[in-house]
Amino acid sequence: MTWVLTVVSLITSSCAISAFERPSAISAGVVTSAAIEVFVFAVFGTLSMPFFKQFGVGLAAAILIDASIVRAVLLPATMELLGAWNWYLPSWLERLPRFEAEEPEAPQAVTA
């Protein structure tokens, strides 16, 4: 969801930083829910069965790394460093459909 908002923001604005800041603010609830998931999976680490301990600790660590390091540090830093290259499309992917941001059309009145 964050990537979709980021792409739409970049299409509508010319600055890569503002294209990341607005979607990050909108999707802050995702990071908050990830923090809740870390605690839920950490509870699995307190169970007596080794399978559940491994499962809980592994998922809690993965979500914590994703929410803190990847989304908060690596993604903004990479977008800042790459600038317009974030949206580079290789020539072999030119066959993909292109989506353009357009103003929605006004609804037309239905006449009976």
C-alpha cells in the first residue's frame, strides 16, 4: 500500500522527498500495527513447545526488522539517493501497462 501511495504522489508532485513523506504519514498505522504484531508473536516465544518458540521469535524479529530498519531507514535513504532513478523502467518491461494520474470525471446526471 505504501508503494502505491508513493507512486501516485510522485506522479502528482515533482519532488521525491514529498512523494515519500505524505504516503509515510498516511500509512503510519501500518507501522503501529506491525509493532502490535511484534508483541503478539513475542508471546509465542514464551510457550513451552520449541516449534512455537521458533515461530514466534522468528516472526517477531522479521516484523521488527521490516518496520524499523527497512521502512524507517533504508527506504527513505534509498529514495533520496536514487532520486528519479527510483522510477526507472528497464526497456524489457515497456510492455507493462502505463498508469497515468488523471482528474476524475464529474458524474453525469441520469435522465429518465
